[in-house]
Amino acid sequence: MRKVIFGFAFLLFISCGGEKTYYNHPCLAQSPWPIVHRNPAQQAGTEFSGPHTPLKVELFDHRGPGWVLFDSKGNPVFGNSNPLAGKHELKKFDRDMNLIASFSLSFENITSILGGIYSFIDHEDCIWTSMDITIYRLCEKGGRFEENMKFDISEISHGFSKKETILAMIPLYKPKAWMDIAFVTLGIEYIREGNLLKVHIPGAKLGLLQVFDKNKASVYYYQFQGEAIQNASALDRNDNLYVITNKKLYKMRFDSASSSFKRLWEYPYDPGPPPDDIECEEGSSSYSCVLLNYLKKVRFLNGSGTTPTIMGENEEYVGFADGAFPMKVIVLRTEDGSPVEVTSPVPFSYDPKSQTENTFAYVNGKFIVDNNNPDGSGVAGYEIKGKYGNERVELLWVNRDVFAPNNVPLVSGKSQAGYVYELIKEGEKEKWFLTALDLNNGNVLWRKFIEEGMEYNSMYAPLSLNDRGEIYIGLFGKILRVRGR
């Protein structure tokens, strides 16, 4: 554990925001979707109604893939990775998709292709994002973004190096400073040996950035020695963090009295077989080698690729998928990490290599999980039933015919529907559809054709739904909006 403070003497600061958001988080924008997966619990679920048929498909010429969030005025904000240019790009549009402002950040690290994925919009409509080992606050004024704050974590704390990559971050509900942000690093390095690229794991870190003002901040951290993190963490309303490495799921909490992270419990799981080394073409750079293997969907690490999902009316449960082949659904009680019985824990038993890299999309006791195996298929629905202590998680249905290879699914409580971005192959043709499934039985409610070709691949971008029934997705070459006519 390390702590470094820079700036002036300690002063008392008022924490971020006084108003409540849709889900009672004072640091986030008053908007329907200010953070990836909508809420700190990473549920990818909402009570907003999804679009109803007949549907209108709109495509806008702004390159992705990436996330779409909304500010307090309902304006969509788009963040995408441009790996060929080595940049992370941000754009804000009005509701008619006219460009309001744009900004770009360059990255240097090989692993920073994944940087900036988990960003959020705060209570003053400023964007918090990351690149390499630096966290930024960007505010829009007069049609342009300005760098309002910048915190290079490696300069604040000697425990971090400039070669590390911040993978995800999330604001705490009850900050001790003006803003407290929990973040996780990837924790891996690539080592080139001839034409092979091997993964070295010094260990991921869970960090806390306490922001007092633009000139004063503190950093604390906990390192998971020899363990890597592949996705985001989740946060409950008591500021407990749920972090999954390639070996265990941890419940962590920052203790202000000791200025350190406390490990409340840990749950080891089956990480599956180790991945093969990455083969590189003769003369190719390590960066291009990593990029090509991401595009080919090569499994670069064992363990779960999911973000933990906090579930239950009172946040009693946390769920994730393990790294085994085939994958298993695991649900634990958040109080002590004890497992809940899951009937049919292998949802895609017909596929020996089923895996998912996405969070479970949860709403009102039900959740869906998709199969991301590029040679497989399937979406499954589960429900948590029974009283606490005597509960079980039941498999409700499996739709084997729907293939959602990479997009993060979404569920709507009001529509009782799950939404996935579906791929249907017809010979050499790859056709993309936005598809709605009945949350109760898995039947297809509607399937809307989008377009054909790589440009319309979602590349693990999440679905975002606003309170006007509009679904947005940042595709590889477009921004997609689907709404009812």
C-alpha cells in the first residue's frame, strides 16, 4: 500500500454533487446513462422502455467502436478507440447528431488499446476518462473540450510506472475528497521472444484517486501479485468494490482510518486452460501483433473476462462467468462470498468452448448472458428465486439460434425484453441485426436488419438506452441509433 499527496495543505472540501441521480449517485450526471453499463453495479439494465416496432434505423459517419453516454441535457457523448492512429477520441453531439465538440488523446502503451473504455460523465457534465496511466477530466465549453484536470498516477505515486494501463474507473458514492475515483490496472506486460509474444503478469492494481482540486490529489493502491484484470469492477451503495482477476473474485473496501484497502473476502474459481503464446509475423511490431490478435478474437489470457454484476433488490448477490470451457455461471452472496445454488450452471452445454467477455445484463431478479465463442451461438436467461439464505438461480431458457458474438447485451424491465446485437452468417456475408428477446422465455420479439460487413461490427461496444426509447451502439465504422417511428 502506498500513498502520495501533492498540492497544498489539507483543506475541507465539499464532495461532488448534492442532487440524486436516477440511481442515487451524487457524482454522476443527471442523465439516463452517464456511465458504461448505466450504473456502478454494472448491471446493463434499466427500467426505461426499449424501442417499439415499427423501427427506424439511423447510421452516422463517426468511426468507432466505443461507448455512448448521455449528459444531463440528453446529448449523446461518444468515446472510441482509434488503434491505427493510436488515439482515444471523444465526441459530443446534440440530439439530432450534429457535432458539438470533439477531443482526442494519444496513447503510447501496447495495452492501451483497452484504455478509456470505462469512462463516466459527472454531475457538472464533464467527462472522466483515462489513457495509459493518466486520468483526465474534460469539460465542454463553447463548442470545444478543455482539459479541466489531469492526473498522471505514476507522477503522484512511485508505485505506478508509465508502462501501466488503467483499464476502468468508477466514482465512489461517499467521497472523502471532492471526488474519489476507484480504478483498476490491467496488470500484464507483453514480452517479445523472436516471433512470439508472451504475457508476463506482474500483477494488476486496485487504486483510489482522491481529488481535492486540480492541483491536489492522493493515490492509494493494492496490488494483486501475479494476477491480471481483464474488465471493470463493480461498486455497491456502501462503496464496497468487487474486483475479478484471472484467478479470484474479491470484495474490497477502502478504509479511511488506515488509508488502505481491506480484502473482505475472496472466491477462487476455475480460470480454464492457459492461452497460447501470440504468434507475430516476421518484421511486425509488437503493437500491430497485439492489435491483429484482438481483431481475430484470440484468447490472450485465462480466467473470467466478465465484469462482476451486482444483483438483487438490496444488492445481495454478485454474478460472473468463469474461465472454464464450457463456461459456468456463478452467483455469490455479497455479504460473505458464499455461493448460491445455480440450476444448470452451464448455459451452453452444447458448445464445449462457450465463453463470455461481457457483464450479465440484469433487471428485477432476471439476467441474460451471451455466448461469445466465435464458432458457437446462444443467449440464456436466468432468474433468482426464493428467500435469502434459501434461494437458487434457475435457468429459464436458452435460445440456441441467436448469435451475439461481442456486443454487451441490455435488458429493459419495462419492456420485459433483452436486446442483443446479432450476427447472421450467409456464406461469406456477415449480416448484423439488432434483436429483441422476450426476457421470460427467450423468444425473438423482433429482429431488425442493420447492414452487412465489418464496418457494422460492434467489437464489444455496449448498448445504451435513453429515456426516449432510443438504443445507441458505437460500431466499428458508424454510430447506430435505433428508435420507434
